[in-house]
Amino acid sequence: MDIILQIFAGLCSGVISGMGFGGGMVLIPILTLVLGFDQKAAQGMNLLYFIPTALAALWVHFKNKNIDIKLACAIAAYGVAGASAGAMLAYKISAPLLRRMFAILIIIMGANELYRIYKK
């Protein structure tokens, strides 16, 4: 049963990642709530998972000329700095607090999407 859930988690988060929405929104809850992983372990696995899926999506978007290289490089430079700071912060925060913070982020993002749909 775990292998089926792992395949499902990978496929769903891969499709969502390919569309540019961030597969971690699917992968992390499945890893923590369904498969029983610790929040920090799930986030670490999500980051490792992100590398090949991002490269695949990047190649397709690059091929279709959907990327402003100059802007992407500038954003990436600040993203690396932010990711480093976030990783150091996550190391110091307890797993239960990190889980609550992630849940709040998902709720805020979901509420924002519902608001945007309702607004139209």
C-alpha cells in the first residue's frame, strides 16, 4: 500500500510542479499525514525531489521561450539567499511549530485562491 501512495504522491506533485504551482503543497501533507514522516524530514525530501522535477519543467519552459533569463537570474540569486536563511531558521524551529506554520501557509494560499475565484 505504501508504494501505491508513494507513486500517487510523486505523480500528483510532479504534475503540479510542472505547472509551476509547487508540488510540495501536495507532497509534504502526503508524507506527513499519510505516510507518517516528521515535518523536517518531509520538507527535506521535498527539496531533494524538487531538483529533478524543476529541471524537467525548466527545460520545457526554456524550450518554449517562457523565461526571461535576466530576470530569472536576479530572482534566483535572492532566492538562494532566502532559501539559506529559511533552512537555517527551519533547523532551529521545532517540528510541530514548523508543521503549524506550513498548515497556516496552505490555508492562506487556499483562501486567497478562493477569494480570487469568488471575485471573478
